Amino acid sequence: METEVIEELSKMLHGRGVVSIEEIGRKAIRAALRSLGESALKVDKEFISTIISSFIECPISFKSLHFSEEVELNGVKFYHMHTYKPKAEDFEEAFREYEISKLYLERLNEMIGITDRFFNGYTASGYVLREYKRDKYRYLVFYSTIDDVCNDIEYHLKLSESIDGEYVVVVTTESSCKPFYKFYKNFSEDVKKANMKIWVANTYSMTIDPFIGYPKDFTLLKGFKNPKLASIIGSYWRVKVEKID
């Protein structure tokens, strides 16, 4: 299982000159979903730490990239391959990815806490991919950013269409609605056809709202802060879609 994730993550990081541990951690979670599908239910924090270590400290697969050289800038540690001489633009890209990854990882446990409360009365298990079960209902929940969902959309759609139950991707709030608007324009119909749900977790107010799709267990609707939000978005954005560069 580790080798599959390492190989997928190595493909995702191919061509990157400089990375941070935070970026590797965030993308390791994505790589686990991409390469393992529903089996990502078995992936825990220790597994992700092992994957990170393979890229920074001691490779556990000959197919693993190895960013062995450490450079610290403004209190942030970055890593590059021994044979690579980093350029300024490498560090600029690495810092952008670091900021995205740091915020996502900081919010991850809070997002899990939000969905644990939302699925009150359900049994819960899993970390990267979390399973909630009660009676005839089963939900698999993955945590992401909306831009990463765009990049991984084919994997999310495939998983949603193949599982026994309902598949939900919970994403973090953003500083603007533009990435959500762009996602809706490009992928909303595919998401609906695959019976996939996308909900938005606000880690400041510790609330959750539907962006695309509702649960079949209608008793869960009371857990949304604004239960009608997905319907409002659907009716408004479907008839007024403007081009976004």
C-alpha cells in the first residue's frame, strides 16, 4: 500500500524543484485517495508520516523522489534534491504551496470534528477517508480544498460511482467565491451524475453547508447551518454563468 502511494505522489511532485514537508503531507493525502480509492479508509496519520519520511529522510521505495537537502528561509524549511540547484522561482512556487498546505493541514482535524458532530449518532472511523455508518446509511467523507478537488476530479467521480453508499468531499472555505463558481461551471453536472456531494466546512464558526448535493438521510439536514444553500446556488448559478479566465 505504501509503495502505491509513494509512486503516485512521486508523479504528482515530478518536476518540482523545491518542496516543504507541509506540501508533501497534503499531497500524500491526495495521493492516497488517487492510488487506493476506497482502501484509503485504512490510511492513518502514522501512514502519512511514513510517506513524508520516504521523501525527506530515508526512501522506502526505489521509485520515491528524495528531497534530501534542507534550506531554511524566513523560518520555513524547504527541501530539494541533492543534484538540483534551486532557482528563485522554485522557492516562490514552494512557498505558495506551503501556505496552501499549512492552512489545509491546520484545518484538517477541525473539519473532521465538524463532520463528526454533523453525523451525530453514526459510527465513525478512518482519517484520510472517513466512514460514517448508521442503519442503512453509509457515507465516505474526504477532506480537501476546492482547487484540489478540481485537480483530482476524475478520481473523486470514479470513487463516488463505485462505492456502496454516498460519497462526500468536504472542502474548506475560501477568501472569495471565485474558485467555487469556477468549479460549479466546469464540474457541477458531472458531480451530480456521479451522485457525489460537496459540502463546505467553516472552521471559524465550526459549521457546515451544502454546496452540491444533499444526504439521503434527511434527518441530517438540520445539521447544516444553511440547509437551502445548495438549492439556491443551483438555481442561481445554473442560469447565470459568466466566463472566468
